[in-house]
Amino acid sequence: RGVKAWLPVMYGCNNFCSYCIVPYVRGRERSRRPENILAEARELVASGYKDITLLGQNVNSYGKDLGTGVDFAYLIEEINKIEGEFVIRFMTSHPKDATRRLFETMAACEKAANHIHLPFQAGNSRVLKAMNRGYTKEQYLDLIAMAREIIPDIVLTSDVIVGFPGETDEEFEDTLDVIRKVRFDSLFTFIYSKRKGTPAAEMPDPFTREEKQKRFDRLIEIQNAISSEKHAQYVGKTMRVLVDGEGEGGGYNLTARTKGGRLVHLNGDKSLIGSFIDVEITGSTNWGLFAKLK
Ligand code: SF4
């Protein structure tokens, strides 16, 4: 029996970030019709799925190409109305298209996860411009402040590229500054890698792989400390989690997720897979939590 389902809401991307090949290979944004998405969501819930992730390269621009006034927040509102206990997740969100309405809708819809994956990629505004991301460091930080004002317990994750062509050591400091200011729950960090046919592949790239690796290692060290601190704050709390699968060794036979998407390891009967249960968080690391049944 499936627990997690992925539901594509749109295909393609219009953004042409200068390092990314997706718009060339997947074409322009095409949103699926809302009635088809909602019918599929109802079927997934009826078949017992408990964790539904709405997928698109940039879900925040959902609906713009349909010209009917529907937007991504509308999809969350409508899926939230489906009867039953399940979690609505989504990815990926582009910061330039994340709106107050999106966060207010997440806050108002009890099934929407209190989590957003909001890739910032770089902290320096010149680098962001060269990446063609469409926002500055300040705008990104303002967006995070707005998200936290509307959803105080929001879990924030992000993607970062280290060593974009021409990014200097000083510019990289801005990436670290964003990480320290935002205090993401976790990060997906990549060293820049060239994609043939993109504008960034033609940009001068004077820094060596070794220099970029040093920056990467520093970033990981800073982020691991933040993730550890954030996860430690869960210890002793009772949380409702969805048991979503079997553990892979390590002395715990089940895995679960908090509503915010944090990984939880616990022991219990396999029949719990697919159930929402209350657990007590007993321990943590920089990458996850440990819990026992209540
Ligand atoms: Fe589109 Fe994301 Fe690629 Fe940018 S990084 S072009 S938003 S798919």
C-alpha cells in the first residue's frame, strides 16, 4: 500500500536561470487543468495515500498559462477540502513567485505542510543577477521574514550552488550570511557544474575546484551546526508524524515524517506504516530525529 504520492501540476519552466538546462529540454510552462489535478488528488486520497506532493519546476507560477485566474494557492485550498487525514506538500517554489497569498493559504489549510523548499542558490545580489534568478539577497530575506510572520513554525529548506562562475570569496560570504540569518532546517548544496548550452557555461570561471571545495566544506560545517541546533529543539516534544516506511538499519525499523517534513526514526509494528501517530522525540542529529511511541 502506497503512503506517498507525487502529483505533477505543471511541466516545463520559463525562467532560464543561466546555469540550468531544464527550460531547453522540458520546454515552456504548461499547467495541467485544475479539474484533472483535483480528480487525481481525490483518487489518491481514496486509495489511501497520506502524503501528496504537488510537483512542478516552479509551482508558484501554476495557472498563469491557463488564463483562467486559477493559481497554485487555489489548488492547495481545493485539495485541502478533500475529506481525510493527509498532508499536502509541494516543490519546487521559485522565490520570485512566492506570494503572501501562498503563505496565507498554507497557514489557513490544516493539511498543508508547514514547510517550504525555497531555493536561494546564492546570497550575493550580483551573482543572483548573473544567475538570472530575478531577486536580490534583500528580497529573499524579506520573503523569509514574511513566511515566518505568517507561519511562525515554518520549516525552511533550500538549494545552494557554491562556486558559480566568477563568484568571489567575498561574494560567497553573502551566501554564508543568508545561511546564518535564515537558519534553514536543512540545505541541499551543490558545487557548480557546467551544463553545456547554458549561458553560465560560457562565463569565465577563474576559481579552481579545490577553492570551491573549501567554500563548500565551510558551508556544510556551518549548516550542520544549525541543523543540529534546530533538530535538538524537537527533543522532548510530542509530535504527530506519518509513518511512511521501513528503516534501513541503525537500530530503528520504521521511518516517519513530521508535518514539516523532518525525518524521524522509530521502532514499532510494521502495521503502523501509513498511519499518523503521536510520538515523543527522544534524540536528534543534524540530519534527523529519533522517537518512541507514546
Ligand atoms: Fe527553471 Fe528551476 Fe531551472 Fe531556474 S533552476 S530555469 S526555475 S528549472
